[in-house]
Amino acid sequence: MVQNPAVVVVVGSINVDLIVRSERLPGPGETIVGGEFVEAGGGKGANQAVAARRLGADVRFIGRVGHDGPGDLALSNFVAEGLPTTWISVDQSSATGVALILVDQRGENMISVASGANLTLTSDDVRAAEAAFDGARVLLVQLEVPVETVQTALEIGRAHGLTTILNPAPARPVPDALLRLVDWATPNAGEAAAMTGLEVTDLPSAVRAAEVLRARGPSRVVVTLGAKGAVVVTSEGVSSVAPFPIRPVDSTAAGDAFSAGLAVGLARGLDSGAALRYASAAGALTTTRSGAQPSLPTEAQVLALLAANKTEPLADLSRG
């Protein structure tokens, strides 16, 4: 990989993840006994910042924690990863975000989030941190902080000439005015379905959903499909990204790693195909380990997987 300077701004959430692994996921009203418990750093924004840092990027993160033990843990995790805490503010009255995560033996998960201080991150906070955008190449945002805060970040990113990536997770209503500020949208199948009202179960249905979503504003839409790879819809046509042959353990943070990998690839100046293949490798490796931030791969690991699975970055589906 060409080692161009990669400066990425991430605006988003910070959580502490409380993870329980068990043989299967419980049904409504059901209690399952057994399994291991892990506490780790999480939150989609923080996950993506840590992922981009491990992939070698210079990352500037804008977010908020509470004045509490989980907040201290989250900040110490950032320091340990070599991430600056300059633009992370502390809310004196709200708790740090917490996610409760259940994971089964196939790697499927269920997540419930208490957002806490993440919901108090305001547009003014982002404006106050505008210096973080100076000299950056890519902005990466998600939807675990207020939508108006995300839109402000995208507006500032555009004003600074950054490539903008929206990982629309968790799926929630967003205005078209926000989507028109997005260069890349990276929903998974469930998020694409929620945003378009279309069922997404395979490559053709993912393409249809991506086309509907792209018509609302984003220049490019990538729908990730786990073991089925991903589809990409742009003004140039429709293509697919092949999956990697891995054995999943836990899908937590796979989408975060994918979006971060795309951000780092684009920030380094890779073309779209190479950046998407790099992103796919990062996402695939994340599923081979448990947890969110503990599972995020390094650049060396991503490059090793790419070297072991040399294929064309994109397959043209326009004529399919």
C-alpha cells in the first residue's frame, strides 16, 4: 500500500461495551444461563476512530463522555491507542454511553444502547472543534449522536474539502439535505432496508436499495452483506466486492472496521476499487475475534489477508 499521509476526522459516539457470549441468542422473555463476560471500549464513532488509527491513519476524534468511571475508561482506551483526546468533551450531568451486547456461537449479535452523553454532543461542539478538520482528507460520521450534529459535521467537512463518509447506523430518519452532503454511504443490509423500505436479502435486492438511497443524495452507496460481500452503486454503474474466506466468530464492529478501512484507503489516495477491497478485508478480519475494539485489525493484518487473497477489487454488475 502507498503510504501517503492519511488524516481522518471522526465525529461520533463513545460507549463502554458490556458483552456476554452464549450458545445462542435469547428470545423475548427468555433467560439463557452461561457464557463469558467482557467489558471493552465501544461506540460506533470510537470504534471507527480506533480502527482507522490501527490502520495507520492520523485520526482526530470529536465526541463526548460523562464525568464517570466508564468515561475515564473510554478516555484511557483512546490514549492507549495513540489517539488524541483534544476534541473529546466531558458532560458533567450525563452518563457515558453504554452498550449491552449479546453474541452467539455463530457470531450473530443483539445490541441495546444507552446513549447518555453521546446525545448531548451538539453542533456548537463540532464548530468549536473545527481546527480538527484542518489538513484532513476524509470525514467519517455515524448516527449515534444527534442528526443535526452529524449534518453540521458534514457541512464543515464539505467546507474544508474533505471526502465525506456516512455510516448510517443505527438506521434512523435523516433528511435528504444531510444525504446530499455525503460522498459515500455505507449501510449494511438491515440499515439499507430501513432507509428505503425495501427488503434486502441478496445482491440484486441490495442493488435496488442502494439505487433508491443514492437517489436521495449520496454520490456512492455501498451496501455490506457480510459473507456475501458488498455491492457498490455509483454514477458509473453497479459493482460488487467479493467476500473473504474467513470463519466468523463475532460480527460486532465489522461495519465500523469496513467504514474506517474505506476512510483510510481514500485518505491515502487509493482508487475506489482498492479502497473498497481494503475496507472489506478490515471488516472481515474483525469478525474473527470477539468484541468491538478488541477485534479491530492492524494494517499489517489487513495487508496479509489481501496478499493471501488476490482478486480483482470490483466485479462489474452493470450488465448482470
